[in-house]
Amino acid sequence: MNTLILISVLPIVLLYLGLYKAKKALLPVTVVGLLAALVLAVLEWNTNAVPIYHNMMLFDNYSVAFSVITIVSTILILLLSKDYFERISSHTAEYYAIILFSLAGIIVMVSYYNLVMLFIGIEIMSVSLYILAGIKKNDFASNEAALKYFLMGAFSTGFLLFGIALIYGASGTFSLEGIRDWVIAQPAGIANPMLDTGIMLIIVGLCFKVGAAPFHFWTPDVYEGSPTLITAFMSTVVKTAGFAAFLRLFMECFTTLSAVWMPVLLVITILTLFIGNITALYQQSFKRMLAFSSISHAGYLLFAIVALGASSANSVFVYATAYSIASIIAFGALILVQQQSGSANFESFNGLAKKNPFLALVLTISMLSLAGIPLTAGFMGKFFMFSTALSHFQVWLVILAVINAIISIFYYFRVIVAMYFRDAEPNEVLVPGYYKFVLGLSALVTIAIGIYPVFISGLI
């Protein structure tokens, strides 16, 4: 709870700093505040947490683990923001404040124990992201991204709210514990149309939020039109929080009803994998490729819910950690190359290994991890997901996932081929010191988790 309070107060402090023109203090204060929030979150580990505020919130190990990975990812992304927001506007305090308000909503999303708090967390996060997507006021693509995100987000919220209302109508409670007890008490084999419809509508609403097919159509345009740093935040921190909320709801309440919702989620998972990977093959823009790639990774993360069990939470945590760290490297490299060349196409990476061997190396590690190549964190993430699915005898699903993993190698390796095997003008891409720190640290963590996954694999 202390973590949430600090992250909620910190953006107000930043707005006051902006009011008094203390621009140079914004990033240091933000990072120090988030580090303090990280410490407060870790201190709640193994404290035998119980639901608080009339069963509204629960800060258990599950909540702490996902809070930590979202806070760490936010710190790494914000460390890349030095001088980034200044190029967009002279009012930079608002950008940091809105990102932190979004993070506050994300902390609520991973810690809720009541469907009302789930809705509140999603809305706090979403409203902040609508603003961040359109933060380049004079950029048509950014305005388009914000409008599409707002319209689709509002549409998906309607599904989510209707689903919550139907579940409340069936069970008489918003509490996850109350819903679970009510579901368990129902006679076996007797369908409840109101509850079943509510579950389906919640699946639709949450699949919109995480960008799963066929509810993904907003994702590529919003990711491409938004500022690259905001896209990095949306594709890592926001996606992690979405799946943490998704998994908590189904793990707590609907495990015994898997026969109702599992076939639907299975179809969504397969569609997400194939649409994300096959469409990514045809992209000429590295940024748009990463957008479709994020859709395919949503498919892998859905494995943990399709094969719901004791290991699901751990699988999602490992995969989300691996994906977030690798994506931060990819987007960080994209920002540097885009600033140098003015383009996000694959051709912009031609000859990068000669221009800047360090940047080419860390980006190669990122692509290998996203592709799931051994000795990287991405491989361990896929291994845990596939193991979870196989433990529930989802053999065909794993076979289809392996085929998709092979497809993904083609478009991830396009970047590696461009960097090492294609010639270009010898203009060096300069990497500032703070970029070297973030990208180098992320690459080391990616390799470390790939070699010693035990560091994080048994936390939840």
C-alpha cells in the first residue's frame, strides 16, 4: 500500500517542480521516487498479506512481484527519456506526471481484489495513456493514435463493465473471494447464462486491453503513431499489468469453470499467434514490426491462462520480465537510430555493426531473446509457457506455438542481417552514457536470466 501512495503523490510533486521551472530536477526526482517505491514494494514480500479496505486490495507476493517488474521497467524507460520530452515540448513535468499516474493505475491493476478496483485501475491507466499517445500535438500520426486508442479503449471498457455487471448480477458481489465462493457453491453441470455471458464479455474487454486478436486492430497504428518512448511503455509495462490482472481474475474466480471459457480463449490464443507473427513478416518499419510482435507475444502469454494452474503465475512473471527487458533494448535502439536517420525502416539499421558495435550487440541480444533463442531470457520464458501448456496436455497448442516461434525468427533476424551484413553510409550512431547504462544492463540481465533462470523462476 505504501508503494501505491508514494507513486500517487510523486506526480503531484513533479507538477510543482514544473510550476517552479525546476526542469533539471524532474528526472532525478522521478527516478529516486520510483526507487523508493521499489524498496517499499520489496519490503512487503512475504508479509502474510490479507485483503484490506473491505477486500478491495491485496498486496501479496503476486502483487509485489508484478509491481516490482513494472516499476523497474518504468525506471529503465524513464532513464532513456533524458532530453526526449524536451524535443517535444517545453512543458516536460506533465509528461513525467502522466506516466506516473498511469503507473499508479497499473499498481492498482496488479493488486486488486475487487472488480470495482480492477475497473478503476484500468481507467486510471487508460486515461493517462490516451493523453500520452497524442502528446505530440502537432504530429498528425500522434493525434490519430490518440483518437484510435481512445475510441477503442472506450469501446472495450463498455464490454468490461457489462461483464462485471453480469457477474455481479449472478453472484451478488464484486469481491473476488465472494465470487469464487459463490462459483464453488453452484451445483455441478448446471449452466448459468448470466455468469457465462459475463465471463465472455470480460474476456473481450481484457483482450482489447492486452492487444490479443481479433481485438488487436488498434495496436499497430497506436504503437506506430505514438512517441517511441511511450510505445515502449505501452508494450512492456502496460501489457505486463494487463496480463497480471487477467490472470488474477481467472485464477482466483473461474478455475472450476474452465470448460466454459477455455475453448474461447484457446481460439483467441491461436488467432493471436498467427495474426501477430504472419503480419509482422510483411512489415518494412521496425517499429511497426515490434507492434505486431507484441501481439504475438500476447498469444504466448495467454498460454498461462488457457492452461490455468499452480505454475501459471510464475510463467507469466518470467515471460513478462524477459519480454519487457528485451523490448526496452529494442525501443531504446530504435530511438537512437530514428534520431540519426529520421526513419524507423529496417534500412536505417544497415551497417549499424560498423557504425556502433555496442548498439548492434545489445540489439542482437534483444532480437535473439524475443525470438526465443537459447541462453536468453526469452527462451526461458517460452520454455515455462510451453511447459505449463504441456502439463495440461495442450500438445497441439504447443506445436502451433513452436511453428509460430520459427516464423518469428525470420523477421527478428532481418534486423541482425541488416546490422551485420548490409552496407550503408558510415555515419556513426552516437550512444549517450545513460543509454549505454540502460541497454548494457538490460542485455546483461537478459543473458543472466537465460543462463540462470532460477533467479526469478521460483518467486511466485
